[in-house]
Amino acid sequence: GKQLDFYFMKLLIQSGHELSISTDMPIVTNMKERLGSAERSEEVEKEFSLPDSRSITVGEERFQFADTLFHCAGDQNPNTVQELVYESILSCPATCRDELLSNIICSGGTTQLQNFRSRLESELNHLLENAEKPEALYVSSAARYSAFQGASSIASTHKNSENMWITREQFEEEGKHIIHTPFVPPTSTQKSARN
């Protein structure tokens, strides 16, 4: 999200708008959220009112920054959104791929861009020419907070299951790679050693 903000600001500055990274970044973020679109539309130019009552016209920039999600230029980001989704699904067992394709959930603030869903669906369909097409692509209305909500739900469900948690001591002893270790419930001797 923030990288898109900076890229959007760069595009706006290149098109002649006077903006400052130190003071105008919140305005650019707001502009991105209100005017940005993942697909081109007939209405290219849109007006945006600045806090000081001036307004600026935003044109192609409102599409260009979002294009980097779907068509990368150079080595900035080697994988596009659709490639990441496609590769994630292909990394799963073949028996569940159709179901995964039918249940794609987009989360995060960037997925709230206008036409994000239809653009991702179109790009995925292009990648999946001879394969199963996605039946449902769901962009949550609370996409910005869905990762937090999911983690919160899991935490509250397992709050009394101490074997589901990594303690500070375990983290300090094992290092950050312990987070990526598959969950294995501790044995009764490990539990008694903790106490």
C-alpha cells in the first residue's frame, strides 16, 4: 500500500503537480483511495479537492499506479498479483485447487481500489486459459482489517490453549524461524518442564 502511495505521488509530481513527500503523503493516500482504479474507464480525469480549498485534476495517474500490481515494469516487483494467486493455488494439492479457485478472498486496503475485483478476475482468467475459471472472487467490505480480524478470532478461540502459543522464551531460544515451524503440541514432559 505505502509503495503504491509513493509511486502515485511520483506520477503526480511528474505530471506537474506540486506535492511534498513530507507534508502531502496523507493527501496522496486519500486521493489514491478515492480516485484510484485498477481498470481504465471512459472518465479519465477526476477532480480532487485539497484541504486548502484548491482542487487538482488527476488523469492517467489514477490508473497507472494500480497497473504495477498487474503488470510489473522492470525488477521492481517480479510477481504480479494474479501470478501470486495462481502460484499459491498451484503449490497446493491438485485435489483442492478447484475449490481454492472458487473461494479467492482479497484482503488489504489495496483491494478496495475501484474495479480491483474485476481486474483480478480478468487477469486470472487470462492465466487460466485452459483450466478451471474462478467461480467466486470475494473482496470483503472490511478488507483493510480482515487480517487483523482473522488473527483476533483465532487468538480468542485459543486463548486458553497454551500449547498454541509461542512463548517469549521459546522465541528467544529458537529464533524467528520458530514462527514458520508447523505446530506440534508439546509432550507432557515438555509441559511439566515449563512449570
